[in-house]
Amino acid sequence: MTDVVDTKTQMKELVYCAFDAASTHLYVPGLKLHMKNALGYGATPQEILEVLEIATLLSLHTAHVAAPIIEELVSCGGAGASGASGA
């Protein structure tokens, strides 16, 4: 049973690494903590690097999706800093 718990906890730590590494969050102290925890629960450095690669790709996708939205808002005279509306 301990192996199952450790595997689930290891996976959670890897997910936390992805969150902390994502450019929308980018929380270095949390990333360091969760990388250390993931290694402690049996993750390999290679597994952590794979998670970081995925987080990087997600961040690139975010920029790819957001850029046209910003372009559209600017070209339509969208709200500036003083007139921004909440989502």
C-alpha cells in the first residue's frame, strides 16, 4: 500500500512542479520545494524534466492563444488600463 501512496504523491508533486514552472504562475520557491519532494517520492530527474518540457509547451500555447486576442482588442480600440472590464 505504501508504494501506491508514494506513487500518487509522486505524481501530485510532479503536477505541482508543472504549475509552479508555468509562465502564468512561475513560483520558483514552490518549484524548488516540489522538485525536491518529487525526487524524495521516487521521481527521476528525467521525469521532472519531462514535466518542465510540458509546462513550457503549455506556456507557449498560452501566448499563441492570447496574442490574437490582444491584437483584436487593440485594433478595435479595446479598453486601456483605465477602462479595463472584468471577465
